[in-house]
Amino acid sequence: MDLHFYDNKLVNHKLFRDLKASLSDDTSGKLKNLLELRDDVLYVWNSTENCLFSLNLKHLEENGDETPYQQLHFLTPPSFEVERVMMSSCGSRICVWGTQGVTIAELPSRWGRGGLFDSGSQTVLCKSYSLDEKFLYTTGEIRRVHWHPISLSHVLVLVSNNAIRLYNVTLKTGPKLVKTYSIGPKPTSLLAGKTILDSLGDTAVDFTPTPDAEHILILRGDGEIYMMDCDLTNKSPLQPKLVGPLAIYPPADDNYGSDSCCILCMGGSDIPPLVVIATSSAALYHCLLLPNSEKEESDRDGYALYVVETVELDVVPEPDAEPYPVQLIKCTDDTYACVHAAGAHTVALPVLAALRHYARAPDAEGEAAALCVTSSRAAHVLRGGLRGARPARRALPVLLLLCRDGLLLSRPLAPLCSDDELYKEMQLKNPALELDEINAILKERQKVSFTAIIQEILAREASQPLLHLDRRAEPGPRDCLEYSDVTVYWQLVTQATLALRGEYVRRQQRAAAALARKLHALGALARQYRDWAADLQNELEQARQQSAALREKCIVAETRQEDLNNRCSAVLRQLRQSAAVSEAEGALLDELRQHARTHRRALPRLHALRERARTHAAQMEKWRTEYKKKDIALGRSHSETISSVLQQQTAQIATLIEETKLLRDQLSLV
């Protein structure tokens, strides 16, 4: 895709015309990164629709304006203001986060000729979940979120309480907090709306993984940089060693910026990392991360930063700018972008190419002095401005007042409870609860309701104090009239008007805007649910019709199959009849004919034998009858002779009967 495509086709697409309204409604004045490009697919967050727009650039290049964009709606839409969109390296998950929350969404598969989600549907529903929603919403601010450099299923979250929280986002039960890394003292006290540690620059403002994916570099507001191991295979409950602050050479009085706000690591695993440190005044420091030569040999963790060059951007800082007005974004291996309130700069780093050449060259040819011959080049690619008022800061959690007369006055504010305290409290109240049940209850309590968000918006920083006076010391009406002054009343009215505008009307407007956004988002989801329900009903009706048609087709197919079977049987019989007789069949036929001739020859003999048997039987019966009629008995010799003759005849008859049966079996006669 060339520059002509981006300048003509992409900028004129309907996606950006629809996105213009949501961007014009944003008056926060914060720097946001709502774009993400991965695998030729552009993702843009729409704060009005509270969803993600996606556009396949390759399909747009081939088909022109006929390519529509898709809306990716989250099952659990974020209840906070989204400031960053961040895609995982595998492209299957996307992270949207702001200063008060983090939401992870699983993208559906892309298929079809155009490579679109859900085969090109206009609206796509994505499974999503928030990370410790209640804790992150109430614990301060989220400074930075990164995918873990060596894991596709873990996310690192830097919170303003000097802690980095590691989450596993691929479990079936939802995201789980794996470990919390403490990187400094926890800020508590407030001074002029900021914690004392924030004012002194002792809190972490940003972090970045190194190119070798073995360590992370942590930047504090005072410019100090710390290093920590990020190995997931270490199952030790002990926290990894926090190395630092790293020495910076050559040393500087202000430690190269006392108002650091962003850090970025460039380079690869084959060369030393190049660390870029940005300050609020748009000063950029390029440093090489190398082993510290001045450390003792026994200290293996000794690293130092060697400043190669300094780039000062021509940016006029605004007095009302946000605390972190500069963002660093890696573009290519040798180029990064610096986004600020006045637009954007791109910075090219020739030193990285020189480092690669120096690392690959033989020892005799390498010259370290040649690394810094060519300086970096910064180009002001965009000049713009951000406008809008900053949102009001959050109120203190709890306030208790003890008066002289022993009366305790309290102001109900949102309390902050940690997971450990909730766990202990629930264990004490319900000892029979299992660990999984307690975790499920804690996970449910981590969710932030929209009512809590509205209450947080309406929470006032300055309000009328509680009036607690002794009634005996109250002045009377005459005293009030005698000592009244028009100027005093005017000041009171002015203060009340300012308080009404700043603490009531403005917050009511913000609450109304939040309600409108929530209603708009819920309305959009409701419309999508209705459309999906209608589509499902249509698909069910089509499935019923298709099942009925398939049932009829199945019956017809069974009938045709039976007819085909009958026809095949008839064809086989005809083939057998019309086919030539084989040798085996001829031999069998000759044998059958021989048996038939034998049967015909033996049949008269069989009839004669049957007739003879009947004659012998009749003669025997006649003899028995006559023998019974005779009164004179025969002698013994005559009886034995007759018995032997009869036995011989009986044996002959039995033999004839057996031969007859054998002949019948051989001739297959019934």
C-alpha cells in the first residue's frame, strides 16, 4: 500500500466521517491513541458508540469504496473513558484502557474472501472482560499498560501507587491477578491535589520492555530509571530484584530532566538497546543501555545509560497541559513518533544502523567514534492543538471531624478496600466458604456499577462546610443587620455562584453527558440484540424449512434407493442368465444331469422295492393272523427256523430301506 492509497482512499472512507462526531464531542484535552493497525486491518475506537470500528485495508485497496467497516461491540463495554487501543502480538486479542480501567476483548476469527470478521457482518459481538474493575477504578490512575514481552496471555499494568500488576487473561474463569510488583513507596498524602511523591517525582510514570524481552525499564518522574526482571518461569514468591537507579553518563545536574513522562526502548537483540526518554518540555534523550564499566566485577547487575544525543523539539508548552503531555510510539525499527499537544514529530535514528554495522564488522574494522557521526533527524509532521478543560480531580475517600463538645461528624465518601482486606473479612464472617466461592464473590465485587460512576462524577471537591456552632453564641437578627455590608454579601453571592457553577452545574452537565453516552451505548446494544434476535428467528425458520425439505428429500431418496436395489437385482439376474457358462458351472451341470439319469433309472426299482415291501408286510400280517388261529403249536426247531428266516428278511428289508433313502437323498427326491 503506497502513500496514494492512504491520502485518497482511506481518508475519504465513511469510517472517518462517522468518527468525526465522536471526536468532536471529546473535550478532555488528553492525548489519546485510538488507532491500531495490525495485519492490514485498521481498528479505531468510537467513544460515542462505545465500540470498535474495523476496516480491512487490503480489501479496501482491491474493491475501493465498496468495502464497509465493521462495528465490534463488546459484551462488557468499558465504563471508563478509553485513551489507548493496544493489539496483542498474535492479533487475537485487543486491549482498550484509560486512566481508570482496562478491558480485554477476544476478536473473532476472520474468514471469507475479504478476510472480514464473522464473514462480513456489519456488527460483530466480541467476548470481553475487565481487569479488577473496582480496584483499578478507585485506586488512582493507570499510567501504562503493556502486553508481556514473552507471553501472549499476560498483561502488565502500571498503577499510580508505584505498583505493576501482572494479570493472566486466558483463564476460563476470567482474568486473574498473578502477582503485584512493588517498585517504590506507596503514595498516600495529598498536596495541592497531587500526592507528595508525585510532586517530588518519586512515582513511576512509564515502563517499557527491553528488546531481549528479559527485563523492563521503569521511569520515574524525576528522571531516574530502574530495571527489573520479567521472567514468568520464576515461581518464587519473592519479588524480583529492582535494580537502580541506573547511572546516566555523562552526569547532569538535573539528571537529564526532572519532569520525565515517557520512555521507549528501540533496537533489537543483536545490538545494545537504545532508550528514549521524553520530558514534559518535549526534550528527548537517546541513551545506550550498556554494562556499567565503573561497577565492581562482582556486581553482575550493573547497567548504565550512556547519553548519545539530545533532541529538543520546537514545542511551546501550554500552562494548562496535562501532567504527561508527550507520548512515544514506535513506528519502525529505526523510527519513532513523538505525539504532543502541538502535533506530532517523527524522529529517525541513524545510530541504530551504525550500531548494527559496528556489531557485524570485524574487530579491526570497527570504530566506535563512527557511531555518533550522523545525528538523529526530527521532522514536524503535524501541527495541531488540543483544547478543552481537564476533568476535575477525584475527592478524598473518607473525612472524619471531631468537635470540641465530643460530637463526631463524618462525610460519606467512597471507601477503598483492598482484596486482602475483603478476603479476611469474608473469611471471618463465613468460615465455611471455599476459596473458589470467595474468589467468585470478590470478582463480582470488583465490577463497577454505573451508579458508582455517576456518584464519582457528582462528587464535589469543594462544598459548603458542615455548620456546627454553639447556639448560645449565635448573633441575633439586629446584630446581623447592624454589621451587614453590601461588599460582604456580594462576595458571598459571588462565591456561591462560582461554587454552583463549578461544583454543581458543571458536574450535572458531565453526569448528563455520561447518562447520554450510557443510554446511547445501551440503545445501540439493544438495537443490535434485536437485530440479532430477528436474524436468529429468521435462521431458525430457515432451518425448520430446510429440515422439512431435507426430510421429504430423504423419503424420496429412500424410495429411489429401493427401486435402484430392485433394478440392480434384476439386472444381475439377467446378466447371470445371459452370461456364458464357465467350466465349473458346466461340470456342476453335468453332475446334476448324471444324478437325474441315475434317479430315473433307480425310480422303477424303488417302486418295485416299495411294492415288495408292502407285499411282505401283507404276507406277514396274514401269517400272524393264521398263526393265531392255529391251535397246534410248532416245535422248537420250526420256531427257531421261522424266526431266523424272518430276521433275515427284516434285515434285508431294512437294508433296502436304507438304500432307498440314500438314493432319494442323492437324487433330491421328496
